[in-house]
Amino acid sequence: MDIFGEDFMREKNKIFVLALTICLLLNVSSFAASNFNYTAPQQQTSNSNLQGYALFVPAGVTCSAVLSQEVNSLSAVVGQTVNAILTEDFVYNGQTIASSGSTIMGTVVENKKASFGNRNAKMQIRFTAIRTPYNNIIPISAVIATNDSTGVLKGGTAADSAKEYAKDTVIGAGSGAALGTAMGALSGGSVGRGAVYGTAVGAGIGLIKRTIDKGENIVIPANSQINLLFDQPITITAQ
């Protein structure tokens, strides 16, 4: 009986130790799980790196573009759309503002056709936005660069106009002088006196020709390269 009793006690102890070990292992696993926090890494997007990033372009900067269509003061109307295309990246201070292929969108804001009296045409086109190939819109304020930085295009120049006026007047005066000389001789009067009268008449003829002559219109063919002047700063902020 003692032998069986000892075996029974040994088996009982083994079972107790095994049960105690299992309990300890379960408690350790539960404790470890309750104190372990796993945070999944967040996937970065292309915009996260640009958040709060701003690009600034001051007024006075220029860039080149190509007209998508002909600009003609004879047929243009105020409000007409005029677009130009960037043929290369618009870069300022090492930063790309708009990539090649972007569309610069503008409208005709002023147009006066050429008229008689050598009044040349006047036109202004204002560009208000750049649409990138990714369909992003960048608000801008720009005009076609001119010598006086106003963006007002003019048919001909003041110098050419004055030169043509002088030429017309001289031609008219010369013709009048010759006519006056002939008239003076034929009328039996003094040659000098007839020439004076004829010169005055000829000058009037030159002035009349000047009044009848029409000024020059503005014609810029399609695919012409133009320089754009940004007359207001550009600010681009990534959201």
C-alpha cells in the first residue's frame, strides 16, 4: 500500500507542476500582449512632402511662349480668348513654376482697329492663368512684353508715323511747287510767285493724303514666339 501511495503522490505532484507551468505561461503571454502597442507605418503621399511649401515669383519676371492662334486687331474683339503654350519649363530661382506644355490662358481686354488719318491699331491681351499638363491652375497676371512695359500693342511706331507724314508732305509740296511754276509761267506771272502758291497748295495735298491714309493693324501669326511680362507676383502654395 505504501508503494502505491508514493506513486500516486508523485503523479499528483507532476500534474500540479504541469498545471502551474501552464498558468504561468498564460499569464506571461497575456501581460506581454497587453503592453505591446503596434503602430502601422503611414504611407506617404507625394503631397505630404509639399505641405506648406510655397513658391514665390516677383512682378517683372518674363518667360517665353508660343501663340496658339493668330492675333489680328482687324478681327479681334474684346473678351476673345487668346492662348499661348510653354515650349520649355518656366523656371524661377531654380524652381519649376510650370512645366513645358502648359497652357497660358488670356483674353483680349482692349482692341482699337486702325483707322484713317494714320491712326494705328491698339490692343492689349491679359493672361490670367496657367493650366499645367496635370490640370493644375496657377492664377497669374501677365501681358505681352512691350518696350514701355504696358503690354499695349501698337501697329507701327511713332517714329515711322512721323516719317511717313513728312514724306507725304514733302511729296505734296514738291508736286505743288512744280505745278505752281508751270501755272506761273503759263499765266504770264512771276515764276517765283507761282511756285510759292503751288507749294502752299502742295502742302495741302500732302495733308489730305495723310488724312486719307489708313494706319497699320496688328497681326501676330500663329506659332509666333512672344515674351510674357508678369506684372503681378505669383504665389503657389501646396495644400
